[in-house]
Amino acid sequence: MTKKNRVLPALLLSLFAGVGATTAQAQQFSNVYVFGDSLSDTGYYRPFLTSIGVPSALVSTLGRFTTNPGPIWAELIAQQYGVGALPSNVAGGTVYAQGGARVALPSASTPTGGAQRPVSTQVTEFLAASGGAADPNALYTVWAGANDIFQNLAALQAGAITADQLSANIQAAAAAEAGQIARLRAAGARYIMVFNLPNIGATPQFAGAGPVVQGQVTALSAGFNTALFAGLAGLQATGLRVIPVDTFALITEIMANPTAYGFTNTTGVACAPFPPFATTPSSQFCSGANLVAPNADQTYVFADGVHPTTASHRITADFVKSLLNGPVQMTLLPESALGARNAHVRSLRDGITTGQAAAQGQWTIFGSAVDGEYDIDPSRGVVGVGNDVRAVTGGVTVRASETLTLGLAAGRNEAKASFGNSAGNYRTRENAISVLGGVRLDGLFFDAALTYGDIEWNDIRRQFNIGNVVRTTTASTEGTNTSAYVGGGYDFQLDKFSIGPVASVMIQNVDMNGFEETGAGSANLRYGAFKRRSEVWSAGGRASITLGRWTPWVRVTVDKERRDDERFMSATPVSMATNNGYDLPGYQPDTSFITSNVGVTGQFSWGALGIAYYNVAKREGQSEEGFTASVAIRF
């Protein structure tokens, strides 16, 4: 906003108490905390690498269990929210995951003399560092269980345990993980992302062991997943709802069509040995210097026998982003309904104005058309959306008495919307009916309108990348918008010039039905019903000057959204059981804004009345503007 355009808004701010310079509350996690094993370790063992003599120049690039120095999924997710992903043994580190960690028991994979840090210990360390309280606005992730399978399977093969004991131990590990997640929830965590195990039987280490072993390990992975989410479902009565990440389904899709994701090898490993520190392929000692091929980090699924490459981690991160971004993206849909209703109510206000110009007992037919835009800017965690709005309204009013005008109207609002960053699109259609009325007594005036509308959201497409593959979901849903508008003011007449204060309240209740996506495999989501409540209080002024049959005018208000409570969208991955739903905060716009209208009202030579004006409403990260033309004929 330029300096000269700030003057009038600044003056109007003093008329409206409580309006502050707040910013839009985009869906943004305050931090990302990570618990688990090597699949989430961002470098916990770098001090160990230094201790065994790895040159310091290499240590900084190694340490992840992937094709270093490529980032792992946790780093990519933290990057999306503008926070770090350092290991917890570094100052300020938030990644407590440690390679080799089990859920609750000591691990044979921990280097000799190294700290035993199962997930249970990691959570204890976090709570100790945070004073026993978990930030309710942070994202927490837990991915564990693979090492419990590896080490119990090794014990079975060594004859140390029976098959029944193996099964019982895996079930116990799953239950223990659910218990650690419950600890985070009890400490105040609201957004906990829980990964199930991928199909470990599909990894080179076990796929090469023959179909019998491969099948057993696949069954163990699936059994752990079933037990884990059954345990979490049993804790929902305590308020625990997690964000489930179905990596089992994801890896199955990748292995079924690897070339689509840019992979040329699904059975081999991308890393060569790194003597003298690793005489067999080990992702912990893997970098660009010892890849089996120059681009193996992008064309191989696996870095070593069980760990993913950089490309596989990017796919995992993209999948996670789709689960986090999808729900907040869908909360943008009701915002378009608010903008369309605002345009409809402005047309109703025009109908009241033209009806009040008729003689007592006279009827007036009015019609209007709106061509506008309703845009939400992209921000961290929000893709943004642009709406092209078209609205038509027609109605009839009667000057019932010297002071009272009453009317009925119907409207059709349509919008074509495109999400930002090429993230999809949708179409909105609403059919609305309204009752309206106005009172005018000398300079004092009031107007009001009640409106009900049926809304259709069609061709809802959410588009996102999973690695090299662009996935597109499709869906449609319906809903309603019930609104009430009351406004008023006083016109002080000074010869041809009129000026005075105006104030209004606009209440909207948008209800969007739940719906389910199709077309994107494991990334499809099922959304619950969503309510968008709005209550905008406005105060400002208007002025006009009569020049023959035409009256140019301006109206400016300072507006305050009173319904700024946090609202949530519920979602469930379609690939998982229906009781695995999660809730994420929806888009919340800035609550303070300014609306300006500049137009002209006049009478044509053939007797009809006309109103034309341009409307602009601006707030942080959001804008609404458009042209309205209305015509009224008395009879």
C-alpha cells in the first residue's frame, strides 16, 4: 500500500476498536521433533565416525543412513516449515532418532560403548529437555520397529527364541511404541505423525534370501503395523489421534512401477564398500565417492540392504507433505463461498437502495452482475488459491411505506479456482435465495438480508509430486451457506454533497460435507465435514456528490473478523482403516482488513436506475476485488 493510500485507512482505524495489525495464521508447525531409528537419523553417529578415524572433512557429509550427503525425509519436512533438523546430540537438535534403535529394548546394532537409546529413552530425553511439556504447535514424528524385527528374526534363526516368541515380541514392540506416542500426547503434543513399517521383505537383504524368508519378513512387517495401529485406536478415547503414514502401501506402489519414479534398480544397492571402515555396502559410510554408479542415489531404490537412497527419501518426504498439506488445502474451499456471498450481499444492498428511491407502494425489479476475484496468497504450509468469481442476482422490492422497503431475491454464484504452485483446482457453484429489507428515516438508514444457499464444489483436484510422479486426486462435495447481514448509517446532507458514518455486521455459516478422494493411490484422503464460521463487524464512512442524474460515491470501512477461533480439518488415508483419522488446523486469514468501494449511481433517460462500482477488500495474504453493475426498473 502506498503512502497516500494509507491516510484514510489510518483515520478509519480510530473508529473501530480492537482492529490490530495481525498477520494470517497459516498452518505452520512451530518445530519438528523426530523419534525413531536409522530411517530418521540425521547424523547422531558423527562423533562416532570421528572417533574411529574417519577424516573430519568426510564426517560432515556422512552420518545419515542413505546416499550421503542427500537429505533424508525428516530434513525435507523440517525445511518446509522453516526449522532445523539437527541430531539431538548437537546444540538445538530436534532429531532424537538413532540408527539401530529399537522401540523399548537395548539394541545389538548400537556400536560398542555407544549409548543405548531406544525410542522410549529418546522420548524421556526430549521431555527432560522440554521440562516435561510438549509444544502443542509442533509436529512430532515416530518411525520405529524395524530393528525389533531384525533382531528377533536373528534370534529365531540362531535358535534363541521360538516362532511364537518372535510373534509375541513383535506385538510387544508395537504396543510399546503406542505407549511412547501416548506419552507425547499426555505431555501436550497434538500433531503426532506415526509411520508404519514399509514392506521389509521387499528390501535387498530379504528379497535375496528366497521367497520363504521374504514372505515371513513381509508378514512380520504387516503384523507389526496391524498391532501398532490397533493399539493407537484403543487410545483414541484419551484424545490421541495420530497422522498415519502408510509407507507399506507407498513402497508397494513404487516397486510395482519403479520406472515411473525414475528407478532402474530395485534389487541391488547403490553404495559400494568404504574400506577400511566398511568392507561391505553400508549407507552410513556412503557418499558420492563410493556409489556403484554416478547417479545411483537417484536410480536405485536402496542405498544398502535395508536403507533408502536420497531419491527414496525424497519420495517419502513428498508423501508426508501430501498428508500434511491436503487437509489445510481443502479448508480453502469454504473461503471461496465467503467471497461469493459477499458479492451477493452487495447486490442485495444495491436492490434496497434502488427500491428506496421508488414511490410509496411502488414495486422495483432489480438485477446485478459481478465479475471479480478472491485470492489467497501462498504461505508456509498453505498453497494459496485464486478464484475467478461470477455472480448474478435478481430480485424485486416494494416501497411498503414511507420508511420501509421489503424484497425477495435469488442469485447464482460461480467460481473457478486454481490452487497456487500448480497444486490443483476446483469449481464452486451456489444457488441462493434471500429476503431483504431497509428502513430510511431522513438521513438515518438501516438495511438487512437473510440468505440461504446450496453449494456444490466440483472437479476438486489436488495435484502434487511423489518423486518424479505427479499424482492427482479427484473429488466433489456439497454444502450450504446461511448468512445474515445488518447494516446502517446516517447521511449528512450538505447541498449536493452527502457524507456520513456506516456500520454493519455480516455473519456467515458455511457447512461443507465430508468427501473422499480418488486417483492418487496411497495418497488419497477421506475428509470429514468442515464448518467455516465468519462474523465480520465493519465501521467506516461514505460520501457522495450529486451531479445531475448521476451521483459518484465512495464507501470505505475498516473490518474485523470476530470468529478467529482455531478450526480443524479431519482426514484419514483411504488406504488405512477408517479409525485412523487425524486433525490439522485449517487456513486462518488475517482478521483485520479494509474494504473500499468507488462507484456511481444514476438514472437513465428512459427511467431505469443504475449502480456501478469497483470493490476492493485487502488484508494480509488475501484480497477480494471486483466490478458490480446493477440495473433497477420501477413499475
